[in-house]
Amino acid sequence: MSITPVLSARQERIVEILRSTPSITTIELAQRLAVSGETVRRDLQALADDGIVQKFHGGVSLHRDVQESPFQLRLRSNVAAKRRLAQQVSALLPDGASVVLDNSSTACFVAEALAERRGLTVATPSLEVARALAQSGDRHTVLLPGGTLRSSDMTLAGANALRFASQLHPDFFVASVASLSARGGCLDFDPFEVEFKQTVAPHAGTVIVVADASKFGAPGLITSLSWEQPQILVVDQPLPDELSRATQGLRVVVAAAD
């Protein structure tokens, strides 16, 4: 699996703005970011070089390919943090374990880290995750459900995939979420992803939630896991006070930068 370079926090903010605004002038963008026009132009040039935005005279919009494939953009975002998290998760899993990985971009990085391990049995609804594990050849057994292929993120979804999930009793379930909420627990937006997590978690020996700092208090719609369900939370930065209090019953592992 080829994963592209990390976006800076400001570049990610530019992409967020362009998702809600089809096009914007460079001047307006600089004003919204409270930076100079020259700073914005440098960021836009880097994003254009990576094929994320397309520039026109005086303004910019998201590249058509990025508009159609937000999952690929998530693979570009917070790469350094996700790789640290993935290495930390790999260190928590013994060789020979059975593992369920979800269909998140973070799961792709975890799969990449696990590819060099031995003897794992990994179930996932994600063809991208399966592809990353396939780099190891025959070191691991990879299980995929039946279902309807969702081309936007190469996920096998639907009733067959959930029926498959209901039969799993893994040693570990590794889940990434859209938001860590002090009041709401682990939040997501997609109903299938929520139902998949809720189906697997009660039957897993250990539930590990993995999230980079951008998920702290981020927007979310549906509780996929309550704080009573995970045993381990792997993050890349110390939790803010409110989240720290909400997760007192969990083992919190911080995969800090070197």
C-alpha cells in the first residue's frame, strides 16, 4: 500500500474549508486562516502538487478526484501520528492472536505495521486493510465477509458483513472512531460502521480504541462504543482534562513522538 505524505494542520484546515465551500479566493482563505497571502499560496502550491486542490486565477477548489474519494484524503492526513499509533498497537498484540480491524484509515496503518508480524488471524470488512496485510505474503490469515462493496472506501458493507461480524470472537478488536467525546463516548457518523463496532465489541477479549489528537472532542453523531466497552485507549497526545476524567477506567497508552 502506498501512503502519501502527511498534511500539515493548516493544510487539513484548508481542505475542510474547501469541502464546505466549492471554491474560494486566496484572499478570503488567508483571512479565514488569519495568515498572510504568501503563506496560503505556499500551502496551496503544496496541495496542488499532491493533486489535492486545483488552482485557478485568484482562487482554488478541491481537485475532482479528492471530492470523489474522501477516504484517500484521510490516508494522507495525520500520517506521522497514525504511524506512531499503529506501531504502538502492534506492540500490544502478541503473535498468533486473532484480531478484528475496522475499515478506517487508521486501520490501514495498523495493518501495515502488523504485516511484519507472524501468525495473526485478522478479520476486516476493508479491502484496503486486507491489501496492506497481503504485503506479508502467507504470514497471516485474512478473513473477509461477503457483502456489497462500497467503492468510496473499499468496504464490504451490508447485512452479510454484519452477519459475519456477529460470528467473530477475536482476542482483540482494534477500532478507530470519528470522535472521542467526554459525554458521548466514541462517536461515528456512518451507521454501518457503528453497527459493525457494536456487533464485534461485546465478543472481543480486549477492545482497543485508537485515535489521534484531532479526534479529541471532534464532531460525531452516533455513539459506536461507550466508555465502558474498551479496555485500552491508544492516543498520540495526552488527553485533555475532561476526556481524562471520562476514561479513568481505561488503560491509556500515549504513543508520543520521539
